[in-house]
Amino acid sequence: MILNFAPNSLSPLSPFRPCVPCVVSSQSHCFSISTPNFSNKRGCAVVGAYGKARFIARASSSPYSPNIAEDLGDISIFTAAGEPVMFKDLWDQNEGIAVVALLRHFGCFFCWEFASALKEYKPRFDAAGVKLIAIGVGTPNKARILAERLPFPMDCLYADPERKAYNVLDLYYGIGRTLFNPVSAKVFSRYDDFKKALENYTIGATPDDISGVLQQGGMFVFKGKQLLYARKDEGAGDHAPLNDIFDVCCKAPVVA
């Protein structure tokens, strides 16, 4: 269904006023990249709650070049504490496995829900030797609002106020995908998780540059500089199933 947004409403759930029923699309731009000794699903699940997907999307060829990690490498973003950091320094560029989750922006209520799910998975990623990196649109002070109020671990939260990484990864942008995309209706299948994540939500985390709220996110898994998985979110509230992401990490090839 199409969602209307009323950010000044008193209830954290009142921004969602369903008005027109429609069918949720089953297609998603997601890609699993085959590698030697790397067995994985050719596609990813796009319907249902985290880890309980009901549909496996058709496989697609990756639109990214083999040098995408290097293209990202020289981009400068910020830690939540406000320190500049190069993208290539976020994880071990030789053998390290990293889950890079690009949120929409720090004032996005959908992203608070997804950040909450990422936080729940972080112990599993840590135990598997996988580094979790969450990036959002906005300045570091906006990132700290999310980190303190959700809460979310600051040591894996980064700010990209100029959307540099989003542009390199060619993630979707625009008012249609933000306000009128039917994939946003998925949030109603995650109602309880969504409600809990918004207990301390504040619109004050929204970027000062309001154009940033039209940015969509994505999910990427790297092993060193090798891209193992790529997913461009179709619209607000459309997130990668984290069980699939964990499965990709655990099946990453071991280099002798």
C-alpha cells in the first residue's frame, strides 16, 4: 500500500496512514556474486520478516565492476564521533569480511528499525569474525542521536553527509521511491519490531540538508576487496534479510 508521512504526529506509528491498497512487487535489485569454492543462492529473499523470507528473487548479473572496493576506497566519510576516515580503512582490505549496510538517513524511522535488527545480529557477526559497518546520510551529530537513543554501537556507525558512497554505488534516489513505493508496506509484517525500535525515536536526527531524505540504502558484503553480495534497496523500508547476509558471510571462500 502507499504510505503517507506525518512526521509531526505524536505517536511514533502515526506517520503511517495507509490509503490505497496495492500489490507489493516481488522483484528486488540484489546480486550474489559467484566465486571459486563459494556456494550460495543466486539471488536473495525480499519478502517477510528478517530471517523469515518467503520469496527468492530471480538472479541478476552484478552491475558493479570488480574494482568497486577500490572505487570506494578513497572516499572520506566520518565516524559517529566526528573523525574523518577513509572507506578503505573500515575493514581489512586483504582478507577481512565486512557487512556494509547503507541506511537511508539517521532520521528515517525505517532505518531505526533496521539498525535495531543489525544490532541484534552484531554478536553473531562478531563471533564469525565479520565486521559490521553501518553508514547513514547526515552529519556525525545526527549519527550520535541514533546511537544514543536507539541505542546502537558507535564503533560501527559512520556518517556520509555528502552521500559519496551512495553515489559511487549508484543507490536509488528520489521522491517516488521514498514516499510512494509499495515495498514500504513490508513494514506492517514487522509491526512489533518496528514499534519497539521507535520507542525513543526523534525526528531530530533528520539531516539538515533535507535533500538527503530522498536517498535509498543498500547492503554489501566484501571479502577483502572482493564483492560477494550487493543489494540496492527498492524504497523506504526495503531491507536485506539478515539471515541471508549471515549465510553469505559464513560461506565466503577461504584463500589458501
